[in-house]
Amino acid sequence: QVTLVESGGGSVQAGGSLKLSCAASRYVYNTYCMAWFRQAPGQEREGVASMFAADRAYADSMKGRFTASRDTAKNTLYLQMSDLKPEDTAMYYCAAKPCSYDDYTRYFRHPISPQTWDYWGQGTQVTVSS
């Protein structure tokens, strides 16, 4: 079992940047598939980025502006977001699922679906004003 706690959200103007954090309660580097999702009001939850160990992938619409990284010693994942747009306004979530690298590449790397993830954080709100 793992507990996830997101932080780092806030309000920024268009063109600004934010760095979100997801602190996991245990070691997840090569034992859990990890992912970032977001959900805007009235919209379905959509995948942003997925990670397993040093591998990562991005939703096509997020490439170039969003960068996922991790600090293994701190069991923490990050999502650096730049050139933010009003349409990036959403609640951002971190998710985890016990898996192998084979599972990750077969089922979770890309596309990044919100289905079947076992653990979710409470989310952190990102609001981008024009």
C-alpha cells in the first residue's frame, strides 16, 4: 500500500510555470507504475505523464511543456509545467499501481488511461488566468 500527497499547485498567469510534487509514503522507484493526471471541471480525467524507474512518457498534448522527474531518495515525483495556458486549469493528481517494467511498457506507459490505478492522491489545484 502507498499513500500519495500532492503539493505545489496555485494560481499563475498564462505563460507562467509551476512545479508540482507527489510524495509517496514508500519506495516506488521500480516497484510501482506512477502517473500524473488532471481533471478540469466538467471534463473527464486525462493522463499527463507516466513513469517507471527512469522511463517516462507524456500525453501527446503535454509534450514540450511538461516534464516529469523524480527524487528517488525522497520517494517524490515532480511535474514541472511551463508556458501554462488557461486550458491547463485543473485539479492535478498523482496515481500509483504496483507493477513491473514489463507491465508498464505493455499497459500503462502510453496512452495514459485513468483506469485501473490503485492509489490516488487528494490532488492539487492549478489555476491559470489569461
